[in-house]
Amino acid sequence: MQGLPFSTPTQFAALFLVLIAGWLFGLASTSGGRKWRERYQDEEQAHAGYRREAEVKLREADARIRELEAENARLGGAVATGAPVAAAVAGDAPAEAGAGWRGWFGWGRDNLARIRGIDAAREARLNELGIKTYRELEGMTAEDEAALEQRLGLKPGEIAREQWREQAALLRTGSEEEHTTRFG
């Protein structure tokens, strides 16, 4: 039996003793898992810090959401009473008037430049004042018109002469042909 490194019972006993000695030496030289325990505790502390940070950010976000919901409720009440047009014309919170029910990125805007007497520049100014839909123009009162004419630098009575409210009503209801026939 020349190919085997261990062929006698004495050689097998010596191998067994060396293996046992190595195992005992390994047990004696380990730190008892201290290194891994320390790493685990460090990771646990880092995770606890992250959780605390996340909780603080969550509380801040919740507070911001409550603020925005209160603002939305306040503006929603203003929209229901028709106050946004009057507020926008009078100059109170121009960019926020009616923002509670409009979508993001300007959704909910109508092409006000289709109304005779409103060009692109005047439409941009109306949008700055918070008037962005046909419904808002249609719902204006005579006092709103007078205040808007003053804000836009128009001659008194020009909105009534151009019939902005009537045009807005036709365009809002989809009466394109009648609008074209009557107003060009």
C-alpha cells in the first residue's frame, strides 16, 4: 500500500491526536464571538440612529401634510363661495386662489386666449391673478369685472363690451360654432 500516506494504526492515531490538538487550539484562540457581537451591536446602534432620523422626518412630513390640508380646506371653502375670483381680482393671494381643486402642473387651465379681447400676454396676467378657467370668468360679477379692468389697465366697461363672461360660458359648454359665429 504505497499510495496512502497513512497506512498503520499508529499513523492514524497520530493524525487523530493532531486533529484534536488543532481543534482545542482553535477553541482556545477564539474570542468567544466577541468580535461578531461587537459588530452586531455597532450595526444595531447605527440602525437605531437611522430609525430616530426617519421618525423625526416622518413627524415633520406629517406636520407639513396637516398644514397643507388645512390650507386646502381653507381654499376649498373659498372656491365653493366664489371667493377666488373676487380674491384674485382684489389682489389677495393671487397664485393660490383656487389651487386646492386644480391639479398639479397647471392641469385644469383653459385657453383663455380664445376669448376675443384676451391675447397671450393678457392670459398670462389673468393666470398670475388666479383666473385660469372659463368658469372663473363666467362667474365674475360686475364688481369683479371693474376690479379686474383696473388691475389689467383696461378702460372701464371693456370686459362687458367684449362680453368675456358670455364667451367664457359658450366655450365652457363646448358651443364652439356659436362662439365663432357670434365673436369671430
